[in-house]
Amino acid sequence: MPSSLYHCAMATTSTAVFFALLILLCARGYGEAQLTPTFYNEACPDVNLTSIVRGVIQEALQTDPRIAASLIRLHFHDCFVNGCDASILLDNSSSVDGIDSEKAAFPNVNSARGFDVVDKIKTALENACPSTVSCADILAIAAEESVSLSGGPSWTVLLGRRDGTTANRTAANEALPAPTSNLDVLKSKFSAVGLNTTDLVALSGAHTFGRAQCQFFTDRLYNFNNTGSPDQTLNSTYIETLSDICPQNGNGSVLANFDPSTPDSFDSNYFSNLQVHKGLLQSDQELFSTSGADTIDIVNNFSVNQTTFFESFVESMIKMGNISPLTGTDGEIRLNCSRVNEDSFGSSAALLAEY
């Protein structure tokens, strides 16, 4: 058995279906990055990394029910820009080669969150196994644990990513889908990183939990596409509900639930909501309300069969986690997720983080 396929075969999950999905992914070449669930076994013996990450997220959930959705969004917004290299976590820096933080990009500014929880996870892992676990892998593990803790599927995360040493704000502005994107734009941006239409619909299902700010959808309530009228694809009763939350010319930072019925649970309600025209963002409703779209059948299938959605979501998350990761000696293992090692500790720190 080829080594990459062996590593994926070792990545067993709680069901035979998920096991089969991992084997299929490797057979299709998604294991070429040599990510493996056993990556840290020798470097961190007797340390349950997943348990540590889970504990920090569980504690955060006690006071912040949004944090699970926010953490999976960080992983998504990371992988779509320069690959899964934790570039989204970097702060602005004028030293070294200079870093224009992706946090200031339009899709992230004043909306991407959870950085403090990532820092707590990093501190806990540094205490347990110093200079070893990358911030990019932390995002991947945190995304899985966030879904699992919210009632969604669990899966064995493939590991071995290293951290980038630069950010790309321009790419973040261009590559990440906007809440106003139409279906063609969504498909194009997913295709650009190797994800297909089923991946688009499955990963959009992450909007089954979490919140969105009024500023990202109020135009649908009052002046859609400068028509002076609401978006015709919105349920009229839903428009009234959202208008109460987000009055015209009101506070754009006020939050609304993606799923009105189970806002903090990871389930298939997102797709049922689309069927009755209660998709919060335009980019959500486009999946069902675009005439003749091939996404409609996928939405219908996921709506009636949550197991199928969960299986597809896991496959798509693993694929997304394999977008251009840094491996081997590329990149570094950041000791502070918000700064490259030379910025934080001097040039010797990068050597310390190599293994």
C-alpha cells in the first residue's frame, strides 16, 4: 500500500462510511500533501491534542455560544487564502518582510473572531508539547471539535500542516465569497481552490449555526439590488422578523441567527430553511432559488437526509483542509499564532520550531 494511502487508512472515524470517505480521498490524491492523523504521535507521545483543543472550546462555549461557528469560519477563511497556513491569524507587522494582515480584509474585518480562543488553545498545546503543533493544524482541529460539540459529525483530522510566514490581504479580498455573491461567483471561487458544486453546498451548510451582522443582509430587506424593494426570494414573514431585528438605517453590527429554530446546533435545518426561502444571506438562498441550478437537488437531498449531509460535509472539510498546505520544511511552527517567529522572538526561534 502506498505510504500516503496507508496514512489515510489509519485515519479511522466513528463510522464505516467516514472511513470509506477517507480512503476515497487518498485514492483521489487528496493525501498527496502527506497529512496524516498520526503526525504528532512521536513528537507528542501521551498527549491527547484533540482533548486539549476540545477542553478549551468547551470552556469558551460556556460564555460564548457563537464561538463554535466562529472557529470553523476561521478555518474556512484561512484555507481559501494561500492555502491552510494560518495566515488569517497574523497581525500587521512592519518588521521582517512586513505583513498586511488578512484580518483587515473586507470579509474579515470586524467579523472574523475567535482569535483569543485560538491563542488559548496554542498556549495549552505549548505547555503540553512545546514548539511542535502548528497554528494551521490548530484551526483544523478546532473546526472539527466545534462541529462535533454542536451536535454535528466528528472525523479524524489529518495533520502535518506548517504555518506560513506571510499574509495576503489582497487575496483575501478577492478569493473569499461575499454574502452578496451569486451562484456563478460562488462556484467560481470554490472551483479556484479545487472544490466542486457538492462541496459548495455542503460547506455552506456550516451556516446552520452561528450569527451574521445586519449589515451583510439588510439590503435584501429594503433595497435589494437598488430596486427599492425587498429580495423576492425572501419569505415575506421572514422579512418582517428580520426587519424587527435590523430596522432600516439601524445598527449594522446587530446579530441575527442563521437558523431561526436551532441557532447553536449543527444540523440539516439550513437546507430546510432554504426550501422555504429563509436563507439569511443572498449567497445562502442562491443555492436554492437560482432557476435551473444544479444545487437545488443537492439542497433537497441534504434537507431530507441529514446523514447524507453529514457525510458530504466531512468529505468536503477534509478536501478543504488539504488546500495547498505547507509541509516538510516549508514554513515554520509559529510559537505565537499572531506573529511569525522572527517577529516574536528573534531569528533563533524559527530554528527552535523545526523538527
